[in-house]
Amino acid sequence: PAGEEEWRHVRAAFDSTLAAHSRAGDINGIIAVLDLIAEAGGQMQITTLTALTRQLLDEAAGRADEAEAEAEVQERVRSTGLTPDSTLRNSMWNSILSKQARAGGVRSARNAWTRMVAAGIAPDKVSYNILIAALAREHDVEGAWAELLSMKNAGLNPSEATWVSLITAHLRSKDSASEASFSVLQVEKAMKSFEFEHTVPTGTAMIRVLGQLGLKDEALNLLHQLRKDGKSPNVRTYNVALNALAEAQGSLWEAERLLMQMRQDGVQPIPTTYNSIIKVCAEHHDYAAGVFFLAFMIQSGVKPSVDSFNSALRLALDTAEGDASKARELLVDMELHNVGANEITFNTILGAAARNAFVTRPEMMKLLQLAVERGARPRPSVLESMFEIYRSQQLYMEAVSLLGLAVGYRLMPPAKCLREEKQLRQEVQGSQLREETRMLLTLDRIRQMSMT
């Protein structure tokens, strides 16, 4: 290559080829590409070095301890004509740290950290980011703050990844809501002290946490500030803002305004965008609005997901009149749009029928049957719990109908169906209920089907 610009493209091509060999686990291919780099007179990039190190570590894993693995990696790097340096050692130990953090959490990461320091390697920015991310996954806010302070004392400036991890540590924090709210708002003060302005990833993470903590106004204000600063929020940013509205029971007009802003900014909504809006409709029990946004979603060319229909289904069944016909239309529409039902679909119908006396047993069974025909497969434990509830409330006809559905569509193992059939038969016999004979005949058929 003649100049730096040409070299930049060549290095990108080498790195892409190395990444492909790395994903395939082809160590010989990696070495061959490195030979080509050397022949071309190029220098190995840090991304190349990281990919090589991880691949060599994976190859050495399981048959060597970390010290032996490091020695093996260095030897393999020397075979390419390169000299191992501190960058290589840091890259290797950061790979070890990352693998330990993913496999065993914070405790394993801290053990690897101790061994890293003992080996004479000073943790760098990447090392701290790995540890803070591990603490964030365990929602250890205090630990994440402590490592940020250690990072500062080591003379290292936090990166975007550092702040994202520190913010997300507050998701499902062990602290109380008020303590978590205070702590997450302190993150922005800390960012300012490091002269770090919000980026789209940090802003998105912050909006998500604020929404979970019920700080809807703060979340929306941050979204508007990102737009004002020209940061171009993406679809994920808007989605977490809409979720914040749903969590805090925000108004429907606020959700509509966000959707309009999103489209004006050239951000294409995705299924989860509309799902969040339908969830807001559900919080306000506004079935008409929920169905409108489902239809608008389809007309906009966005394929609805099963979550879209499940949210609308919940709306249809939780209206004051409990309109089962609307729910039935939604289940039919699922088939028209080639969307399969899931366990949540089934549980939504069961739950709504239990809450709403307007949904009759025949209607419930028809809806459950449609859901199963669309692919819904509830866990046997859910069905067993429903059988217990029906028996305790002496709703034997409901229990028999549900058992018939379970047997007919093989939703439960035959042995469990037979056991449930036996229990129901014992309680139905002699109950002197008006439908006793009919239920016993149905149980006879269920027993026969279960045995065959």
C-alpha cells in the first residue's frame, strides 16, 4: 500500500479475515493471515492482537493453568515473527478476566484480578470495565461505585462502556427505590466531573433505569436533551422511553407524541415499540386505542410479534364487559399474520377468565383451544395449578374441560393426566351436581385417550 489511507483499508480487510478464522476456531488460518501481514510490512493492530489472544487462550484452555497459557500464547505469537509486549500481556489477561467474569461472576473475576496483579500486570481501562460490568450484572451498585473510584485513583478516565455499566448496575438494585434513585442521579454528576457528556448508549441506559424507578419525567427530559444536543436517539432509546411511560402509567398522549417524534427523526419503529405503546393503552384499559395501534403497526409495514397480540388480548379480556369475541378475533388475526401463540397467550386467557366473571367457561375453552391450535404450549405445572384451584372452588366442569384440552392436545404427560382424571372422578362421583353424569362420561373418554 502506498499511503496511510490505503493501509487503513488493508488492515480492515486483514482484521475481517482474522475475525472469520477466529469464529471458525481456525488457528492455522489465523497464523497464515498474520504471515501475510508481516510479508506486506504491516503492523498488527490491537483488534488483531485481541482476536489472536482470545483464540489462542481458547485453544490452551482446559489443559494449562493461566501461567502456562500465557507462556504458550507468547510462544505462538513469537512464531509469527512478532515480539510479545505489555500490550499482548494486558490483552491476554483481560481475556482471562472476561472469561472468568462471564463464567463465575464477580467472585471469579476478582480472583483472576488478584492473579493478574500478582503476575505483574497493571489493570488498564479495559480491565476495570470488565469488572464493573460484572458488578453491574449482579446489581452491586456500591461495588461498581468503588471500582470507579479505584479507576480514578489509578489515573484512568472512564469510557462510555464504564458509564453504561455503572448506570445499568442500578437496574433491579438491592437498594431501596429512593436510595437507587438518588444514586443513579449522582452518576450524572460524576460524569460531569470527568467532563463526559451523555452519548446515545449512556443516555439510553439512564432512561431505562429512570423508567424502572418510576422517574418518568426525568427519563423523558433526558430523551429531549439528547435530541436537543443532536445526539440522534435510536430505536432502543425511544423504546426504553416508551417502557418508562408504561411502567409509570404515563398518559397515552405522551406515548403518541413519542411515536410522532420518533418517526420525525427518521427512526423506524419496530414491534417492541408498538408493544410498549399497547402496554400504555393496557394501563389505561383503553381497548380501542390498543387495537388502533396494533392496526397502525400492521399498516405501517411492521410485522406484529406474539407480544403485540398478547398485550391486545389482555386488553380485550380485561375490559369491563370482558368481550371474548374480541379476543377470538385477535387469535384469528394471529393466524392471518402468521404469528404463533405461546405460553403467555395461554396464561393470559386463563388469568383473564379467573379475574373476569363475564368470560364464560365455554368461551374460555374455545379461546384456549384456539391458542393451542396457534402453537401455545403451557407448562404442565401451570395446568396442575389450575386443576388445584378449580377443585378447591368445586369448579369441576371447568377442571374436566381443561383436562380434556390437555389430553386432546397432549399438553401433559399421560401419567399426569390419568392421575388428575382419578382425582376428579373421586370428587365428582356422588357430588349430586346437575352435570355429574355428563362429567363422568367425559372423564371416561379422557381416561381412554390417556391410555391410548
